[in-house]
Amino acid sequence: MNLQEQALTYPLDTTAGETLPESGSTFPIAPGVKWIRMALPFALNHINLWLLRDKLEGREGWTVVDCCIDRPESRAQWEGIFASELEGLPILRVIVTHMHPDHIGLAHFLCQKWSNENWTCHLWISATDFNAARMACQVTPALSSGHGGEAAAAFVASHGMSNPDYLKQIRERTGYYAQMVPSVPTSYVRLMDGMQVKIGGNDWQCISGYGHAPEHIALSCPALKLLISGDMILPRISTNVSVYDLEPEANSLTLFLDSINRYAPLAPDTLTLPSHGKPFIGLHERIKQLHEHHADRLQEVIEACRLAPQTAHDIVAIMFKRALDLHQLTFAQGEALAHLHKLWFDGVLVRRKENGVYRFSTVSKIST
């Protein structure tokens, strides 16, 4: 446990060790709230999902928050949940915090399985992320999904990536999203910032967030002192904040830092339920840590750009000290660019494009 984690409290852990739900089962968090943990085949090797006891239109059942990617292992885990954890009740609706594959991948599976002639199990999600997910899972080689294809390869090349093997792999990675999200439901219920969703007799407030996803929705329940934070507030890592080819002029980091401030009014003893890592108390401390983390990274970027013009690819080695595979590298370059863009929008850096590649320098360096 690092020093930042030591400033947080993990109330579910005991002297015997950390508390984690077993595969195919749940762990009780609060009355009517269950924690599911599913494996992911990435460096970030798990996702947390949530079951909320519910009553909707007079029907007793459950609301699911987030789904995991679509793969046989995840479907099998869900079948185990259906058999042992639902107390004989149906899933009534599926809430998805945002459109990334580990969150929405099995929404179509869950909604279809729990719909019948007398009940439609709807997907509840922000409009922006619903449409982004539909576009991404229907992508063709001629289009860009923000995850691969010609446009994505050209974009990362314009920000300094030159390895021909990497560019070839990105160019050919047109089906990356659809492999994990082969489909999304054809209709949805819109979640919006400030909206109150009644779940199991309690009001859960939607809090929109930006920078990580197009329109991320977190859910806060003051009565239970719970925050389902999705990917916006994680206890061990800072969530990825990137700039992609679909929105090449984005100021993603500013959006993210402004967004996490929106959780500050919540009670200090709120139990935060993150999508990765363990439930923790210390929301305000974690917000402070995230601001300090990105402030440190921004200062590193300024110092590098003061010495010489830098591409986003150059900045990766400054911000990330470990070896990265291509999957990690594309995220890292997107995050490096997000830091460069914030400083560029703030007027600290200037940007020049030469020979098809963008480089950033401090204003004073350019003016001398």
C-alpha cells in the first residue's frame, strides 16, 4: 500500500486480510447493495459491478450497475450470479456509468435475458455515451472508432508515434471495441446530471463527469452515504484521461479536474464504490490527491517543453517510467496529450506542426 492509499480507509477489510467477493458471488455493502467483482484480461485485471435491490412499477427485483466486457468467462460469472444471488427475483434494469467496454459490454446480454412480453429490461445511460457506444460497436474499416483504424493511426503519428509496427497494428485494429461490445441495446432511458433515480426506495442523484468518457454518470445516495463513482474516482490510480482522434482538440484534463470537484459537497464519511480497486472512505482526500498528482505531471511537462519542443509521444517517457505494451502505450500517449492540451489551452504552451507532427514548447522558448 502506497502513502496515498494509507490516507484512505478500507472499512470492509479486516485484520485477516482484504475483503473481495469471490467469483460468481457477491459481497454485501449496505442494505440492498451487493458488490460483484469480475475478471478482465488486461493489466487492470478486474471491474466492480453493483446489484441494487429495487422495486420498479410495482415489480420487485434488482438494478445492475455496469456489466463487464462480453466474453464467455463474464457470461458464465453472470449465470452464477443469476443462480445464487438474486433471491429468486429478476433484474429490472441495467444502469451503465459510461460507454467503455468493461462497463457496457454485456448490457445487451442482460437486457435481452431479463426482458419478456410483460417487461422490458431497459438500459439506463447518458445520451452521449449511448450514441458513442452504438457508433463504436458498428465501426467499419473505413471509419474510426477512436480505438483503431486509419484515422487513429494517422492521429497518433501526428503526435510523434513513428514505430511502423505499432502504426500497422493500430491501423488494423478496427474491430477492437466491437470484440468486447458486439452490440448495445437499440433503445435506452436517458440519465442526466442532477436527475434523481429512485432505486429500492432511496434517491440516487446522477452526477455527470467529463474527460474520461463523453458523459460519465456517477450515482450518489446521501441516505446510504454511498457514491458509485464509476471510473471518475479510483483509490489506487488516476483514471485515464486522454485525447483521441474523434475529438482531436479536446481539453480532457481540464474537464476531468473540474468534474471531480463536483463530488466535494458529499459527506466526508461517504463510502465510495469505485469501478476498480476496493470501496473506501476518504473521498475528499482522494480528490485532493488527484489534483496534486496531475499538478505534478503538468509541471514535469512544462519543464520538458522548456528544454526542447516535445511531442505527446516524447512526453510518455517522462510521465510513465515503466515499460508499456502497445495497448498501454496508446492510452499513455493520449494521456500525455491531454496534459499538453491543458497547458496549451491555458496559454502556458504553444503548438507548432512541422512535417506533419505537432510539437509543444513553452511560450518563452518560442518568443526568444
